[in-house]
Amino acid sequence: MRILIVCLLVLGLVAPATVRADDAAPRRTYGLSLLGKPKLPPDFPYFPYVNPDAPKGGEVALSVVGTFDSFNQFIVPGTAAADLGRLYDTLMISSADEASTSYGHLAKTIEIPADKSWVAFELRPEAHFNDGTPVTAEDVAWTFNTLREKGRPFYKQYYADVKDVTVEGPRRVVFHFSTNTNRELPMILGEMPVLPKHWWQGRDFSKPLTEPPLGSGPYRIGKFEFGRTVSYQRVPDWWAAKMPTGIGRFNFDVIRNEYFRDATVALEAFKAGSIDFRQENVAKQWATAYDFPAVQQGFVKKEEIKHHLPTGMQGFAMNTRRAIFKDPRVRQALTWAYDFEWANKNLFYSAYTRTKSYFSNSDLASSGIPEGDELTLLNKYRDKLPPELFTKPFELPVTDGSGNDRKELKVALGLLEQAGWKVKDLKLVDPQGNQMSFEIVLDEPAFERVALPYVQNLARLGIDAHVRTVDPAQYQRLMDNYDYDMTVAVFGESDSPGNEQVGYWTCGSAKQIGGDNTMGVCDPVVDALVNDLITAPSRERLITVAHALDRTLLWGWYMVPHWHLGAVRVAYWDRFARPSVPIRAGLDFNTWWLDAKKAAVTDPQRSHGP
């Protein structure tokens, strides 16, 4: 990620109010953008995509598939409730309509020196926790140190380039960096939720939390029953309600999350009126499951809201910690055994586009063969990369969709034979005569319809693959301990990838319990490219390195790529209103509100009421 450009000469910060003559002096700003200059001026009254006069009130019920037994989402132990971020404010708030841009929230100003060796946040004097206690620089420093020492491995990786944090006053906190080349660090720190040090004293942060925590955010926890339901109640005297970053947002008095163990049951609850709003990520259900009377009568609305976001990568992820997946030729063969065209036509109603990049739907996606600066960069590692990477565009098999993909399976079998496997008595066996066998672990039954046809195709190669669906809590434990062969993984990306890539792909993250390196990627070339990505001095260089990293990951064949969609699919009972301004993110439910007139018409039509 990148820090915004100043005066087109020195990469640093915007100085909206004061610009010192001495270019070496620190510059102060109200917002940061990693792709240029923030679009909004210093005195913007509110985000342009909200309704500043949106009425407050009402209750909305949402569904969550899974369970929960903790209110501490920052640690590995326990299963945390969904949406706990509603409880906490952050130093800065991201704009839903700008790429990689944030504005001061808890922080009134952000200060960075010309050499980019530190960042200072000056807190707003009016900021306070929901018990009336002021949010202080000491709270910020304590939060940072606690997350890095006791939080999930993600935090240690994400904050790795921060040398230390110092408190220089009641409201001024300074983070010193161990390098001045990691240009996203100020925004990374700005995303950090600030926790109340005084509330946590006497409590063990490393253990699951069973009492509602204190925050400074727009909601607090109300009624709850572990594993079943939790309500978030709007804080009526939220300190930021009249701030530019708070106006027009968080309009519902109560947001209630109802938990279901099965996605099908959650959908039926929506149809019955027990759930108000849902996002749909199953193409078959979107095409066939929403033709019920409330939709036909107009009481339930169904929309595809376009977005302009990078779509990242989803796919069947192979755990290379398992011996069976060590050889990239085996991983490539398993990729060629997946018939996307058949699945798209028969399972997804031709709704999706095949994903061919870890940075899909963005200018960071690689294509063709490496050229120019990317080729120069990759040439440094030529002896450690597949020769084909330099001579062939990366491609995935394309079938005719008939289900008869003999040509692709023949290619897969050839790769397996090169890796030492052969077919004997209709079984694919290794030199010792052991059949290739592995398990695909899923956390919801709905995805079985995707995995089972893939298993059938693998059986045609003599592979004994089978599917196991477990409950969400067990699934999380398996993921945290890397106790799986293959699973479905999703790697989200932004316009400015940076420190999160360390957790995704590097050797240092491959063995950390509860980490994000699902496939166990450990390649010195990938490590070097991730470092180059984080320290890229310009947008142009960032794109070059992203192309190289993308290409290297693709040719590692760590995943069987799935698909992506350039829209958000939502269905909701017609009791809401929202701003009419389209936004880059497509959907920001925090800007919606209850329309009393619509609700008066719609609510009586629901079987179970709102």
C-alpha cells in the first residue's frame, strides 16, 4: 500500500491547514490515501454517500450461520460473536467510496515526518468510551501492545515493522517504525480498534470473554444467549454521532444477530419474516429460492448492487503441509481436474466469471507473459521459478461444459505420472502402491453441491477424495491448527495490498497457530516479493511487484481457482430506505435506516413479524 503524494515531489502526507517551509518538518493531515489525495476537503461535513437527516430508530434482524461463545474477537481461543467491530471506534475510518482512503475519527490529526520514520495521532478531546471515560493515548498504546503480544498471529505480522509506541501526552501517541519503506503503516495503525485499558485491568485478555466488553463505538451489547442470539443496541449519546465520520451512519436502534447452524434454515427464517436482510452468495438460491409470495407481491426486494472492488481469490486450497500436496505437478493436476464450465452452467446458472488472478478485477492482476520491469524483477529469481512462467501465459482449463472433459483429465493424468503416480487397478497409486486419498473439509452443507461433482471427476483419475462437512466451531479449530487436507479458502484483496500479504503467503506465517496462510506457502521468492510489495516506493512499482507476486503464486498451483461476481446480491423486506448515491463498495448497510411508512405496510405481511 502507499501513502499519498505530497506536492508531487515528496511522498508523504496532505497538509491541508499548515504547510511548513521546511520540507523536512513533519506534516499534519486530517486523512490519508494510499493512491493519491483524499477526495474530501478538511472541513467536509459528512460522507457524501450518507443521508445526514436519516432518522434513528427501529430494530433489524440479521442471520449468522454458526455459533459463538465469546466476545473477544482478538484471540485464537473461543468462537467470537459476529460483528463485534460495532462496539469499537478506530483512529481513522475508511471511506466506502474511495480506494484505500481513511479520515481521522478518534484521531483529530495525523502527523508524519518527511522521512516517514514514525506517525503520531492526536486524539479528539471529546472522544470517550461508553462509560464516559476519555479515550487517551495510553489506551491506544496499551491496545497496540496487547494485540501484538496476546492477540491472533495476524496482529504480530501486521504490526511487525513498528519498533515501539510512546505516549507523549494525554492525547498524543507516537508509533516509531523500524523501517521507513513500509508506506502503509500509518493507515494500518489507523484501522486499529482502541480498547479501554481501565476496563481490561483485572481481566485475562488471552482467554475467551463471556461478559459484554466496554467500547467507544456506536453500539453496545444488549440481550444475548450464547450460540443463539446477540443484540447490539445503539448508544444514544455516542460521542461521534455529530462528527463528520458519524453523521448519517448507524441508524438502527437495535441490530439483532440470530444464529443458525444451517444456511438453508437461515434462508427459511428470512422467508418467514424472522430475518430482515440477507446477502446471498449461492447462485442456485439466488436463481430459484426467491420466488415466494412476498417477493411476488413486492414485500421482499431482491437486488444485485454493482461494486467496483478487487475480488481477490476463492478456491479449493491445498494444504502443502501434507506430503500429498508437496509436488506442484500434483497441485496442477488437481486444478485441471476441476470442470468450471460444467459447474457454472449446471450449478450457478452461468452467473460467474472464472478467477484467474489473486488480484482479480483490478489493475494488479497479471496477464500474458512477464515483460519490462516485471521481467527484470523476476529474472532475479529465474533459477527458482518454473521455466514456463517466463514463456507461457498462465491459463486454466476451459471445457465445453458437457461434463465430458476427457482432454483435461488426460493432461491431469500426465502431470500425475510425471510426479510418480500411476493408475493400477483403476486406482491412482504412488510407487509404494498407496492410493491417492484426501479429504475436502467444508463448514456448510450448501457447498457440498460444488465439491461433490469435483470428487466425482477426481474418481475418474483413480483418486479417493471425499467431502466432510463439520460445524463452524469445529471448522475453525481445524483451520487454526492446519488439520485438513483441502478446504475452500477466500483471500480478499484491496487496491493497495500490503502487510496482510505477510500473513497470507510467507514462511514466517506458515506455522503460526491461527494464522491466515491456509496453504502453507513457504517459498523464498514469494517472501522476497511480499517484502518488495510492502516497500514499493510508487504506485507503478506496486503494480509491477503485484504482477510478479500474482504470477508466482499462480504458477505454484496452490489453489484450484473458483469464480467471482462484480455485484453484491441482497434481499430484504421492504421496510428500509437508503441513500440514492451509488458507492464504490456497492453496499454500506451502516447508512441504511428504517422507513416507518414502508414498515407499516410490510410488517403485517410477515409470518413472524419484524
